[in-house]
Amino acid sequence: MWPQLPLALAWAAAYNPRMPFALLLAAADTNAVVQASAAPVAATAGFGGVFWFLILLSAGALAVIIERLLLYHREQIDAVQFLAGVRNVLKRDNVVEAIAICDATPGPVARLVKTAILTRDSGRERVAEVIEETGKNEVPRLEARLLVLATLAQIAPLVGLVGTLLGMAHVFRGLRRPDGAAFGYAAPGEMFDALMQSLYSAALGIALAAVAYAAYNYLVSRVNSIVLDMERASSEALRLATGDTIGNGPRA
């Protein structure tokens, strides 16, 4: 490609006599042209920091998603079956065994029922207050770190866009000569490869935002399901703690 450059310059000078002689000399500098054509590739290192920062954010989001999924899988139990077992034990006035069942069962429903049983001698109103307080303390624990996913869903595309803009700025900066003068010559293939690489950060940012948003919505639905189980179990826990069902059989 480059050996044909002097001939091309001759034709350009013939058809455009006003072309500055300095520009012809600069264009004839084959080494400078090769250096300028390789500059966009080296310039893509400018967006590399943003790209790897997005990789780090993706790893953090994945860790949060896995940790929350494992937690919700462990915390969500069959509340109906659990309450039925506790009710049968309390019918035999075996409070110690009922508390042991609550200790052996993970999840906020079991902790709520245990708290109600431990305060059964404080009166119905006090038991209701303790159940409500326990439920309020469990909800923030379930919602922990979900805000991280919501934040990533909003800022990840913006971070990716910043990486793309920085990459493109470095690409066009690579088209200038080392002394700062405008040069304007580069191999199109090399330049487009560099531009394509600078778009990777935007693509990664959008992908991260989509995954974080979908995971956030799913995890919120799991939290709502557990909270609904807690609300249904609170009234039953109140009856169990105050002895409304002991000796009278289960209520419909």
C-alpha cells in the first residue's frame, strides 16, 4: 500500500497545485503515516480502565445476586406446615419442644413465632407489639444489598458511555502528529478496529444494567413473598402464643 504513496501524491499535486508543500512533505513521510495508523490501537488503552471497572462491577453484581438467592432459598419455608407442627406441639403444652423447632427452622417466620412464644406471658397486646417489632427488624435484613443492584442498573450504561467517549477521543487524538499538528492520515482498518473496541465498554455497561435490573425485580418479588408469609404467620403466632388454639384444635 505505502510504496504507491509517492505516485498518489504526484497525482494530487498535479490536480491541486495549491496544495501546501508542507502537507505533501508530511504525507510523504511514510514512517509518520505508519505511526499515525498504529496510534488509534495504542490509544484504546484510554478506555481500558473503564472497561475493567465495569468488569469489576459485574463481578460485584454477580456476587450480590448469588448471595441473595442463597439467602432467600434458605429463609423461605413452608409456613403452613411449620405452623401446623408448632401448633401440635403446643397442644401438648410442650413449650420447650416448640422453641426447639423454631431454633432448628431457618427464616423470619420461625424467628417471629419463637419471639411470640417467649413473650406469651406478657399479655396479648405485648405479644402483638413484639411480633410487629420482630417483623420490622426482619424486612431490612431481607432487603439488604438490593439497593446495589438498583444503583448498578442506573449508572452502568453511563459508565459504559464514558468509556466509549474516552476511547473515541483517544482514537482521534491518535490521528495527530507527535508535535500536535493535525495529520489526518490513518489506515481505515486499524482506526475502525479501535473504534469498535471503544464501543465494548458501552455494550458491557448496557448488558450489566439489563442483568442488574432483571435480578433486582426478581429478588424484590422474593422478598415480597417472604414478607407475605410473615404477615400471614403473625396472626397465627399471636393465637399460638396466647393459647387460643391450645386444646381447642386448629382453626379453619
